[in-house]
Amino acid sequence: MIWIWLLACTDDEPPDTPEIPGGRAASVGYAADDGTALWIAGGRTASGVTDDTLRLDLLTGELTLGPPAGEPLYRAAAAAGGPGGVVFGGTNGFDQETDHTWLWTPEAEVPWVAGATGAPARSWHASAWGEAQLWVHGGRRDDTDVLVHEDLWAYDPGADVWTETALPSGGPGDLYRHGMAWLDGDLWLFGGLDANGESTQALWRLDRGAGQWVQQELGLPAPGARASHRLLTVDDRLWLWGGDGDDDSVWTRGADDAAWTELPDSDGPLVREDPLIAPLPDGTGVVLFGGDLDGQGVVNDAWTWDAATQAWTELAPIR
């Protein structure tokens, strides 16, 4: 494996301080199995959509540049799975939605390998990892007409096969920019935009055993309607952050809870659009990188949230 520092120097001058890769929004990534690094790919930088990849050291905050992705990636979905990660969909450098699947193993001799196609092209879709598969729901495709999906697909990287799940009626319908997580053997969805562009605050559970959608009572307190938030499974609970410019709280909820728990924290990261947030592999927290911060544009700060302390910690400055 070779990670490359960007250097600016001449034959007659000593090397300058290494240039630190800039910020980006709507990138994809996942935490390494040993919890020491966050792998980052694609996103929108100040110069446009990119295919570069980064390694963020979670112990030192050091950010290094690695081999490029298989193509420019923006608003795609990714999860850790198998020996590496799985990436699906998003928009490319021509602002076109794709149906591409990539198996991404950063430390392999060939880091990016194309997988099978199956699910239709889309961006802004929700994704979750469960039963050794990448699950994808909804999303949006902009052709001559806007198409918002309501379908559910699963990709098995071991077999390199996509399978569509027949969904029962009465569920959440067409959604994009929503959140999805795998908890207690079921898929959970929250919020997002419907086909009319209206934000929602509905919480849905796909009961896999009964094969039906169940809308959960929100209870009080509860997060408001939002989109482009992040919904993950942390410490065997749903974990939600972002998507509402006025709400910097962390929200959590167990599978059997009647309401959400709000964990306000003004000392954490400022709310921003489209950050990369990935769960740590041991389930004890999350790591956040970048995003689009109102008034500053794309940024490259990094934070971790710990389930035991219920607090954010900023990594060593990476600017």
C-alpha cells in the first residue's frame, strides 16, 4: 500500500509543509476494521466532483491522499462489508446518476473492482448493512422527468448479486435524502423528502419476519422533519444527527422505546449539509468528516462521538 503526501518544492528549496487535502461534501466511506482509520472516497470539493480517496487517521487526525476511486463519486452510498467496503450509485462527474457497484478494499493491490449491476441508477438513496448485504432504499433520478424510487434492493458482495425485495403496500412510499439503519433484524427509515419535495418526520420499521411496514409512534420528544440527516446503529440503538440546520442534538432510540432521547451538545460539530458519518466497527460510536458548512463552504474537520460518554471530540486539526 502506498499513501502519497502532496509536496510542493523545487530542486533548490526544502520541501514545504505537506499540503492537506481540502474539504468535501457528500463523500462516501467507512471505518477500518481495527478502528484506526476512516476511508473516504469522492464527494464534491471546491473544484467539483472528485474521484480521489483519503485516509483519515483516527488516532492522530492525519489526512493522507490515496489511489483514485473507480470513477467520480457524489451522493452515493457505502458500507463496510467483507474484507473492504461496498459503494453503490450516486452521480458521476457529468452529474448523471449511475447504477454502478464497486467493491472497495483500500489496502489491496487493486483497490477498486467493479461489481454486478442490478438496482436501477439513483442518488440520494438510503443504505444500511445487515445480513452480510448492502441494503438500498429509494433515491432520486433526474432524467427528462424526476423519478423518486420506493424500491428496496440488497447486494450480496460474496455472491456479487443484487436482489429486489417485494415490498408490502402501505409503507413510506417514494423517498430520497432519508436515513436507514439495520437494528434487531429489521430495517428502520426516518425522515427524508417525498416525491413532492416535502420533508417528513415519519419513523418506519420493515418487519422482516412479518413482511410488512409498521409506522412507529414518534412519542415525545422527537426529532422534527428533516432530510440529508444520518441514521445509524450505535450501541444497539438508532442514532440520528443533522438534516435540520437548527438542530445540533444527537437523537437515539432503542427498538422497543416509545420515544426518542435527545442528547443536546453545543460543543460538537456545527450542523452542516452532507457530511460523511460512519459507525465505528465495534459499535461504540461514530466518526464525522467534512460536509458543506453554511458560510464556509466545504470543510475538512473531523469529529468522533462516543456512546459511553455521549459526547463529541474533535480530532487533531487537519487544516
